[in-house]
Amino acid sequence: MGCQGQAGPWCLGCPGLISPAGPAGNPARMVLGWAQVIRGTEVTIKNIERELVCPACKELFTHPLILPCQHSICHKCVKELLLSLDDGLNDVGSDTSNQSSPRLRLASPSMDRIDRISRPGWKRNSLTPRTTSFPCPGCEHDVDLGERGISGLFRNFTLETIVERYRQAARAATAIMCDLCKPPPQESTKSCMDCSASYCNECFKIYHPWGTVKAQHEYVGPTTNFRPKILMCPEHETERINMYCELCRRPVCHLCKLGGSHANHRVTTMSSAYKTLKEKLSKDIDYLIGKESQVKSQISELNLLMKETECNGERAKEEAVTHFEKLFEVLEERKSSVLKAIDTSKKLRLDKFQSQVEEYQGLLENSGLVGYAQEVLKETDQSCFVQTAKQLHLRIQKATESLKSFRPAAQTSFEDFVVNTSKQTELLGELSFFSSGLDVPEISEEQSRVYNSALITWHHPEKGKADSYVLEYRKLDREEEMVPWRELQVCGTSKVVTDLEDNCSYAFRVRAYRGSVCSPCSRELVLHTPPAPVFSFLFDEKCGYNNEHLLLNLKRDRVESRAGFNILLAAERIQVGCYTTLDYIIGDVGITKGKHFWALRVEPYSYLVKVGVASSDKLQEWLRSPRDTASPRYEQDSGHDSGSEDASFDSSQPFTLVTIGMKKVFIPKSPTSSNEPENRVLPMPASIGVCLDCDKGQVSFYDMDRMRCLYERPVDCSHTMYPAFALMGSGGIQLEEPITAKYLDYAEAV
């Protein structure tokens, strides 16, 4: 059945005008109305083209689905996104940084893989990759499809109809021909939604005679879109949608309300929700239409601002070129002066060497000095000989001494003329716009942290005077001398950085901008990422959970121990010593392969807390029939027994834990550790990390503040492993919350 005119003269669910008389109205009037709609809304339809384009494939929507974040995406694009993530998890060498369209980077998916993703039973467990979550192409926030996958998404019929209407307006010149006419076919005047065919006036009368059942069929203007108008429930495929859940803000059926996932939710009738939402949307549209003149004036103002920005930008570029040209002139002047000094020194040294060469050449046999001396020896007159030989002897004696102590007349090295440009290079590297009194922002070490991503928070003494900030970060690699800085434009005073590698150190710095004015960079903050991808889980309230001693919050990410409260109430009756036992709780998701990391905070007032991993092989048996707990010395710890320092590994226990209590971390005894107890007692970090490597069979415990390994030991990972915790006495454990851009945006808005 049609909408029966409930939506007014223009129905989003129907591609034409609906007369007040319903489907049985005047056909000519209906066709005329459709033609008027096509002519009157042709310009409007063209203006909304950008609203009809899928953010993934950049084409008009095809069978659009509504995601939980309320953005729409093509049915085929959702499948391709999930397949691409599945391939990325299974292919170690794949390039996960490619952000292009999925249709460009993937071949056509096979039908069996698409069916595997589409069927309701396809979900994540401990053995399958987590491919039900993917970033929405519209808002880039993570979207989790849940257990039903694509089958749990609603089809956006309204958007599909608008897209079809847009396509019809685009091909208005091409008429839709009658499907039942004998050749040559006539142009159709209406289409039957029940028969899924188009008819001319004569054929419609023949195949839909008055007084028959077919006369009651729903017909509209000529169209090629014969989709059903009934919205069915994704969870109960045979039930129609007839209610609206106000808590989840989505349509539901009566079975969802009676015994489904919306049993305890507040629901309203579809007509009431339709009326309320239509009134709100109408008011919003009326408000925008009423503000049309204001919008136009603001557009004009923005155009002027764009022109002004263009002029100011060109002027700023000219000024920057002028300053750099002055620097070039200074450098050229200094270059000429330095080169001239080097040339002068070089000429002076060469002259000295040349004189020394000429002096030594006189000592040769066929040189002038030796020849002259030989001629003097021929003199027979003694007085004349003595007169001449005395001076000649002094010259030869001086030359002989120079031979014994040879020393060059000058140095060949120009070490004194090496230009030291390190300081100038550093200054030029930090060359920026003049700060003009704009203070330097300061990164907060207390509020900045790294987990699955890095959250960088900074303070600015002149908050509000800066228009924006630029956060720079780079990987500190010992093998590479200089890694270029990456830049992120930020409007607030915090930013989440997601594209970080595991087990790497990163340096972060920030600078403030006000117009074209830039402040110097802040001091660098170095953070070390976790050694493995972050593993997300919550506390399991079913397996072994003792609700009499342990208290879980609603989010199941915090557990507190209230053991000893009953003993305190019965303190007057206690006449002998008493003891308490450990209460265990595990995570709700298991690990079978790979390397994973998670972190937690232990409350400082905690008396005794144990954290680590547990094996599913004997976990159920252990929790149902625990071992002898009558001995107050007994601790269910496979790595450490408080009653015996020399205790060996007990293969019957499923737990591998490390002890924390009284603001201390107690390292179990091992061959590599010191025998002195005080050397195995460390201060408790603010956050403690646990890294499980199933491939190597090893569990490690980390100080999250410094990302330093405190203790590691082998563990049997042949079965499914779970994060495990134990509390005795008063204590509390809080799981670290993953850092997400969505959470940050919410925090900044608050």
C-alpha cells in the first residue's frame, strides 16, 4: 500500500505527487502533478548532488545503508571495506596506510566472501579477525556493526528514492516507454508498483480494469524504481517496522519490544515519531529559509574575506622573500670575506715554502753555493782566502744545521679557517615568523599519554590569543640520523595521533599561530608506544565472578574488592585469627594467537592485587572446584608461592600472575633475579601494562609511565588465554580506556 497522502502532497517515499484521493484518483491529474514536480524541482535537485554521493566510492548511492553513526554508505562499499580490513589483517605485508577508495584498491570480491560477511551469523570470536569494525568514510569514527554485521543495518529508502529522482531529472529528456505495447511502444504515463511495469493510458486500462483486484494496485508517475515501500526489521525479517525506540533512536518492530534487545527501552508509535520528526525538520527548514538573506550576506562577507586573505597572503610572501634575500646578501658577503682570507693565507704560505725550496736547492752539488765554495777553495792567497771563507763557512754551517733539524716554513692545514655553521644552521632550522610576543605553548606531561594512540595535551599562557596550533611529531630512530617532522593542524589544545608504530619512541612538540605570526616550538616530549597492539576487553561478569566479594561498575571496566566487609561487621564475634582468600575475575575476550598488550591502574589503597593471564584449559575446572584454600599460606599463583620461595612451577594451576600491593610490585624469584627480597620489591607504577606473546609463549609486565619491562616469564599458550585478575582485601582495578578521536572530541565539547 502507498503512503495514502499522509506525507502531504510531496512524499519522500514515492517518486511523484499523490493526489488527496489516493491511488484511485484522477490519473491525468497525477501525471500532470509529476510533470510539474520534474520541472519545478529540476534546479533544486541539481543543487543537492553532493548530498547524494557516497563518501566511499564518490558516486551516486546504490542501495544505501544507514550506519550507526547515521551516515549512509553504499551496500557494496560496506562489503568492500570489510573485505579490505580482513585482507589487511591476514596479509602481514599489506600497506595499511592506503586511504584511497576501496573500489580502487580491491578487485571484485567473490560471492562466497561477500555472503560470508553478509550473513547474520558472521561475527568475531577469539579465532577470527576483528573485521566488524571499520572507520566511517563520512566522519572517520570507528563503526562497529555488531554480531549481525551488514544484516543489522537499515536500508535508507528515502535517500534511495531521492537518488532515483535525481537520476530521472538528469535524464528527463529520455522518456520511459510502455512495457506492454505492441511495437512500436508508446510513451508511458504511469507505473504500477505492484506489477513492476510501466503503462501507457490504453494498456493501463486493459491490464487494470475497474472492479478488479488490479484496480487497487498502487501506481505512480513513470519510473524505473520498483523497490518495495515496506521497511522490514533486520532482526525479525518477517516483521514490519511499526515502532520507534527513543533510547536507540531507530525504528523497531513489536517483537523487538516484546522480547528482543529493546524490551526495556522506551518506544513510541511510528506515527508519533513521524509527526515529531517531521515537525522538527520542517521547523529547521523554515528557519533556514527565513535566514536566507543572512546567509547570502555572510557568503558575501566570506568572499570579501577570501579576497583579503589572498592579498594579505601575497603580501606576506613578498615580505618573506625580502627577508630571505637580505639573509642571502649577508651570506654572500660573509662568503666573499672568508674566501678572501683563505686565499691570502694560502699565498703567504706558498711564498714561504718557495723561499725554503730555493734555500735548499743551494745546498746541491751543482748549485751556486757549492760551486762558489769550490772556487773559493782554489784561492792560494791565505789572507784573501780567510777573508772570503769565513763568511762562506757561516752560510754553509747554517745550511748544514737546517738539514739536521728540518722544519717546514709553514703549515699545510687550514683547520683555523673551517667555518662553524652549527649554531647558525640550528637557528635557520628554527626560522619562523616573528612571534611578536606570542608565548610558547607547553606540553603537559601529566595529561599527555600513549596507549593505542597518543593523546598530546598542552597549555598556552595566553589561551584565546592563538588562532590555531601545529603539532609536530617524528619517530626517533637510532639508525636514521634525521627523520622529518610530521605536522597536524589543531584548533584546540589537545590532539590524538593514531598513525604510530608499536614499540617505538616518538618526539612531540607544538607551536602556536595567530594569523601569520608563529611562536617558537615548545620543548619536546618523548613517549614510547606499547610493545604490541592494544587488546580491548572488559571484565567478565559470568565466568567465576563472585558478586559477594567483587563489585563491577556498569561499564565493566572497573572492579573493586569488598572482601572483609562481612568480617568487619562480625568483628565482635571473632575470637581467633581469620584470613581471606583471593577472588578471581577474567576478561570477556580470549586470545589464541599473536602479540597483544593491555594496561590497568591499581588503586594505591589496594592491599593485595594480582594481574596476569589465565589458560582456558583448566580455568573452568579451577573456578568450579578450587584447590585447597584452607591453608592461609596458600596462594593460587603459578609463578610464585608466598609460602616457599623455592616453589617450582605448578602446571595444574591456570594462572600466571604478578603480585601488587601496598604501593609495591613484588617480582617473583627467578634464576636471573637477585635472591635478596628487597631487590625484588619495586615501587608501584601509576599504570601497569601486560604484554602476551602467544607465538613466543611469553608474558611480560611493564611500567606504563616509562614503558619499561619489569618482569617476564614463559607461559603455556597452547590453549585460549584470558586476561586474569585477583583481589584480596580491599582493592580496586581500573582498565585503561583506549584513546580515540571520538572520545577527545566529546571531552573538548564538554
